[in-house]
Amino acid sequence: MKKIIILNASPKNNEKSVSGLLSLMAKEQLSSKGIPADIIDVRKTLTSKDCTAAFNAMHEVHAMLIVFPLYFFCMPGMLTRFLEDYAALLGSQDKPQKVYTIVNCGFPEPEINEEAIHVIQSFSRHINALFRFGIGFGSGGMIMGAKEAPFMKKAMKTLNDTFNLMADDIRSEQLPPLKNVYIKVGFPRRLYFFGGSFGWRKLAKQNGLKTCELYRKPYQTKS
Ligand SMILES: Cc1cc2nc3c(=O)[nH]c(=O)nc-3n(C[C@H](O)[C@H](O)[C@H](O)COP(=O)(O)O)c2cc1C
């Protein structure tokens, strides 16, 4: 039976993350399509200081799904370290393992995840695995806050359809070329940014700061 390991690679500590939720959704949908899935929490594994069991599990399976947030238009350093250690320890694959990724970002445009998807593509080449496709998800936070809202319906359907495509691809012996899938939430951009700014102002107040202090540039040298 073909199995998949899902890496939840949000660096968030002890709080709910979009990557965690996407990992659970992928596990549920892939399992329902006959692909058993286990989730590895990258942060917890790295902080436990022993990655052996996780690396062995990753090496054994037919497919790997790497789920992470976009950090500074790339992947979080924590995940880079984890994948570098994995590549160094277990080297290249001797069986054709398939690799998929989901990158979610704060900005509404899902295409800005493309470069980070390329990094996973390059990692796959490095370990001799077969990169199949990536999913770029814009306005990631919306999945946690408003998954059931009517304006999320189309995005959630595309996500579900893409999980089904992944299940079929894992099962198949063929390797047809597949394109990355970019999912945009159908929500007015200006309203989204208004909501985001409101959230930052609220956080500043909770931390005893004035709104103008959000614009401080503490490391800029005065001329
Ligand atoms: C340090 C840091 C850097 C970020 N960089 C970007 C970025 O370059 N572009 C973007 O759209 N969102 C960026 N974000 C927002 C996250 O990608 C977004 O909040 C995401 O939904 C978090 O996912 P998670 O809950 O799985 O950790 C950044 C967030 C943090 C904390």
C-alpha cells in the first residue's frame, strides 16, 4: 500500500497554525482516498534533538508532502535546516519517491509562493526524488478564521480537488507533467488589508504601543 508522510513545518510554537490545519485536511482527504498518511511536526522533531525516527519514516514512504508558511518570500530557516540534515544523513533516494508541497502566505496573491515551491523542487532533485507539483495558497490566515464562510467555498473546493489529484498521482505508475496549483480566496483585497491593519493596531495597543510606533525603524542609522 502506498503511504505518505506529511511534514507540518510551521515554526509556530504551541499555537494553531495554518500549516497544521492544512496538514490535517490533507491527511483526512488522502486517507479517505486510500492513501494512509502520518504527520510529522518539524518544529517538535527538531527541538527533541533526535530526528532519526522522523528521517527513517520519511525515507520509507512512497510520497512526501511538505507544508509550510512563506517567510520573507522563501521557506522558514527551520525547515531549510531540517531538509538539509535529512539530505545529508540519508542521501539520495534509491526508489522513486514523489514529493508535493503546500505553501501558504499572508498576502492575497498565491503566486508569490512560486519561488518557495521551486526550492522544494530543487531539494527533490537533490535527493533524487520526483517533484510532482506544489500548491500556493494566498491569504492563508483565512483558512483558520473563515474556512466555512461562503466566500471560501471555491478555494476550499479547489483545495479538495487538488488533494484528490494528489491521491491519484501517488497511486499511479505514470508520470504525466503536472502544473502547480495557485489558490486565491475570493475576498475584496482592500477589505482584507483593512482587517489586517486593524489587527496590527489592536496588537500594538495590547502591547502598550501607539499606532505610530508600528512604523519605527529601530535599525536605521540617522543621517
Ligand atoms: C517572520 C515572518 C515572515 C513572513 N513573511 C511573509 C512573506 O514574505 N510574504 C507573505 O505573504 N507572508 C509572510 N508572512 C505571513 C505568513 O506566511 C502567514 O501568516 C502564514 O499564514 C502563517 O502560516 P502558519 O500559520 O502555517 O505558520 C510572514 C510571517 C512571519 C511570521
